[in-house]
Amino acid sequence: MPDWPKWLLLLIAVAISACTAPWRTLAEDPRYELTTVPFFPQTIHQCGPAALATVLGATGIAVEPEALAPEVYLPGRRGSLQVEMLATARRHGRLAYVIEPRIETLLAEISAGNPVLVLQDLGALGIRRWHYAAVVGFDPVSDVLVLRSGKDRRHVVRRERFLRTWQASDNWGVVVSRADTPPATAAASGYVPTLLAAEPYLPAADIDAAYTMMLARWPADPLVRFAAGNHAYGSGHLAEAINDYRTLLKVDPVHIAGLNNLANALLDSGCAVDALAKPGVQKSWLILLPLATAVADTLDKALAATTSVSATEGTGDSVCTAE
């Protein structure tokens, strides 16, 4: 036997024990692992398409990494940019919600049945090696996570090791979901802009379902009510829009855009007098310059419509249909 240094023998012993550690052969456990999430072994440099195909597949979108590669893979960079990953998920009819950059949030999503797309740095010695993977499970006893990663269907990694590789991307994690099924940890402040970004690629039925879901989940949130009002207004459902704007103004009485949009919805419903009575139409534009032009235009329309109504008083021909 060669006369090897003691430190080298110790290093070899540690390496052997690590390779045979029980957590490395952790059995699948449906209580903590999303066992039905599909797996696509990545080809060279194309972890982005493979990881994105994985999380899309979990939502019912069957697509091969090769089909996604032209949308997300940049040969010059030998990889995929985060913005392209998000945009490609949207183009395939799904929402891409960036979660809070916390391990607790990631584990909560796994527990709720949502795999999480993550970006890691697997490099060493100061050399970056960016890598996309999908976290699909964890084991609270062994303190490990399970990933669909590279050529491994079940890449089991210690939490502390995962956190080191994840931290380099500022803990960037994404849940890809159907429009009407938000992530378990989603907040209205994040979900509304995520939905708005995806709307151009979604069928009308999915968009309507998303707004119905948001109103049920966050009924008093001003951003949700404002967005729902705008959606209803744009869809020609004036009574719904007026209800949403009025509900919004009960929570935030000086929401200038809400006041202005309510006035316009009332005008379109033939309620010129009610529209003119909105404080936002009469005064608020004086103190909020970014909306001054829009509010002044609404004021002009309300005054003109009120004059028209006054000229026909007594005819019984009211066209106000807002109530």
C-alpha cells in the first residue's frame, strides 16, 4: 500500500462516506415530494429549456425542451436569461410568478403542490456556472431538497448546499401556474402585475376566471379592485366596473385613478350628474399632475353631458343604467 499522507486518507474517507450517506439514497415520499412532476434530462448547456418544460408540464402543458430552446436558449451565452424564461412561460398560456426570495416560501409552495423553478450557481473558485432546476421535494428529517436537475430525475442535495448555490441568484424562484390557480404564497401586489403581463397570451375565459379568483381571494385589496374594475370596463360590463370602483373607494377614498375611472364609467352609463359629483373629477387633478390631463378631460365630458341632460329635463328620457 502506498505511504499516503494522513490528510489524504482522511479526505478519501470523507468522500466515500458522503457518497454512501443515507440521505443520498432517500426514497420518494409523496408526503414531501411531487412525484408526478415530469422529468427532461438536459442536453449540454440547455438546463433552461429542460427546467421550464418540467414546470410547464406540471401545469398540464406538454412541451419538449427542444421546442422551447429557440425561445429561451441563447447560443452566444450558452444559456437562458431569466426574463426569457418568464416570457416563454407566458407565451405558453401560463403565469410566471416570482416568489419571495426565502427558503420558507419555496418549501410552502412545494407543500402546496407547486414545483419551483430556481436559478443556481454551481461554479467554484470564483467561476460562475449558472444552472436552472426545478425543486420538487424536501425531507424535513434529513434536511435535504429534491430537484429535477441536469440528468438526474431526483437530485438530492443538503439544504445548506442548496442555499449557497441559490443565494448567488438572490434566491430567484418562480412558480408557473394556471391563471386561476395562484401560488399558495402569492400576494395581490405581485399577482396582479403577473396576470397583466400574461393577459395578451391568455384566452378570455382564463382571464375572466383569474379575476373571479382574485376577487374571491383578495376582495378588499385596492389593487385587485382597480384591476378588476378596469377589466370589467374594458369588457363593456359597466355595472361590474362601477361596483368594483366603488368598493375600491370605500377602502381608499382618495384613489385618484379609481375616482376618474368611476366617473368615466358613470358617464358611459348615462349618469352624467353622478359623474360630475365625483371629487376626483372636480378637484383632485389640481394636486396630482400625472393624471391632470385625464381628469380634466373627464371633467369636460361630464360638464358637457350634464348640460345636455339639463336641456332635456322633464322628458323622462334618463339613460342612466349604472344602478
